[in-house]
Amino acid sequence: MKHLILILLFPTSVFSQILWDNFEDTRIGYYEFVHGGMTTRFENPDLSSSVNSSTLCAQYVRNPGETYDVIVIVANGSFLNLENYLDGTKKMKVDVYSPAVGIPLQITLEDSSVAGATNYPDGRHSIYTAVTTVANEWETIEFTFDSRPDNSVSDVNVTSLILLFDIGNNTNDTYYFDNLYGPEFNNQCDGLSIDPTVNFADWDCNWNLGVCPSASACGSFDYVSGWLNQVYNPDNTTINTSKYSGEYTRNPDSNGEDVLISYFTSGNLDLSSNKFFNFKVYGPPRPLYISFQDDNNNEVLGYASALSSNNQWQQFTVDLSSVATQSIGRFVLFLDQSIVNWDTYHLDDFHLSSTPLDHNFINYETNINIYPQPTNNTLNIQSDNNIKEILIYDCLGKEISHYQKFNKSSRVKLDVSNLVSGTYFIKIQTKDNTTVKQIQIAH
């Protein structure tokens, strides 16, 4: 007797396989615009949740002045075919922690080159809806296809995902969301081999630094005084050709103190073969200082330098070979220390290398002494090596003075009586390196 085997086929939905953002080590979408207040690295409000127990998430405070309050997220490339999202074979999802049951949520997929604030429905490829089912706890929200406002938008020309909370209402509720899965797209990061022990942060594909924006509830392991966000690279025509960078705005206290504390998510630095720490900064000509610290927050090595040009990318290389056997678990970055201002800087490409990438990196065996400080007429410079060239810049990065031909001297006396009182930067070129320091002129 033959047995009849009955196989029951249940309809199942297939989630997209692309994780857009988990607010820790993965971010392949760019937050181009938000109506409300968003903190992209916020402590999980319920770490014991079985749905989402990750350390960080996003906090979003809705703007009550907007009925259609939006978060615009641009993908790193154009979407692949969206047919399976239209027929429900694939569905987008996100973990949400909301204040009430029954709050309507929406995702709109659109071509941002066509869609605008006042031309609805142009450029809107498709709309997907969901509703919260629990209050003050995590749940995974799955979005269902609702409508297609603009049939002229191709299934393969979509560029943006628009996320809306409590659509159609004017509220100021606070939400948390995490683990956003969106449609597949031609991602510029696909195929890259990223070593988290060497590549720390480039705001494109590497997210291996632990940092938190100000006013967040992140733990004591990291802290940022100001605001750090992902933005478009302000100048990709010179030494930094990446699409995105980090943007940091100072938020000093009354003493001008402002810090960016960041730890290495893969653990303490391995300096056995890669002993040079590299990074790029873009901003006003100001001094900077990095304190490399151990797990007890004790300084292992301090690096002092300065931006010498106004709003131009400058690369810095720190030689860590002298402390290669010590434990370095984090660094503290000070920009324009002890000065009260809210200047904005761009940061990029924090990583290790086996050789110095910047010929201007400071050799710690070289000592340059500049005195007196402040000075009114004469500036004395003493170096361990022969001085080849000296340049002086004003606070905007404009070159003021240029000195050369010192006849292989390691001691130089400069007449600066022609400079008006104020802050300047002096760039000293020796045989082996270049050093940039801040000087004060006071008549």
C-alpha cells in the first residue's frame, strides 16, 4: 500500500536581506532630512527585551508642527527591482518601541530627484503601512504594500526610503527604532573586505568606533560634548574622495572644554604590525590634541598638532611605535581646546597603517621649542634638527610670513613685530617632519 504524503504549503513573507542601519556597526543609508529631533546613537530603553537587546538604537522625537513628519533616508546607490515588494513577496521591517498601541506607521519609497515637498504624488513609487500593537516595549514592525501614487516611477530608479511615525497626526511623542531592513540596492560598500581591527570609521562603510552624540543616554564608556553626524563630504576633490564624512560641531563648557571620546569596538589596538594611526580633519585652522588612553582612562600617549589651512582636508599620522606594547582602548579628541566657540569640523578615515601616510607626521624624538609665549617682537625657535622652512598663518589659514634659508641652523630668531596682536599658527619644516603650533602675539 502506497502512502500518500501530504505537504502543506503555508504562505510566508520573505524579508529583505539588507540591513540598512543598526546604529552600531552597520549604516548604509544617509539621513538626509528629518522633521523632528533624532539621535542616531541612543541607549536602548529596554536592554532586557527579547526582540531587541542591542546596546544602541535611534531615538526620534516627533515634530508636532508636522502632520506628515518625515525621516528621509537616502540609499548608497539606486534600488534594485522592487517588484517583490509590490506583490508582498518581500517586506520591509524595523524594530520599534512606541508610546501607545494603534499608532500608524508608513514607509514611502521615492525617487528623490523627482519628489519634492509640494509636488505629491510625483516621484512616489509606493507606500507601505503598519500599526503598532504594543506600548513601551520593542516589537518588530512589518510593512504591507498599500498603494502606488506615481505609476510612472520605474521599479529600478528609486533612491530613498521615507519613514513616518503617527502619520496624519500632530503629536510630539518619542519613539525608538532599530534594525531597519530596507530594499536591496547597488551598495558602494558591497564586496569590500573590512578589518575592524584596522579600519575604524569612514562614515561610508566602516563603523567600528563607539561614539555618542551629546545629550544621549549612552554609557560612561564614551561621551561627546558636541554633535557628531554623518554628512556629505564637503570637498571630495583633494585627498578625501569619499562620499560621506563625519560632521562634528563643538559644544564647549564655560572653560572652552569640549571632548569627543571614542573607543575601539573590536578591542584594544593591535600595534604589532600597524603602528601608525591616521585620520583626516577639515575645518578652520585650529589646534587639535588626541589623547590615546588605556582601559582605565590613563593617557598612554598624547599627540598635539593643528589644522594649518581653512576648510581643506588635512591628513594626520600619529606614530604609536613607542607605545606598541601598551594597551590602548580609546582616544579623546580635543579640537581648539580651552576656547569657547561652536566651530564645525569634518572627520574621516580613522585607521591604522604599517607606514606613515602623511609625511608631516610628528616624530616624537624631535623636540621643537618656541618662546616666549606670548611675544611682542621676537620669537625664538629651537629644534633638535636643522630648520628648513617656517611659515606663519593667520586664524583663517591665510599665509602671512614665509621664511627660508637658515643655513642649516637649529636655532632661529624671528622678528614678528609687524604682526598685529592675536592668534597665529606657525608651521616649522625640518629635515624629518613638519610641526604646526599655535602662537600668540601681544603688543
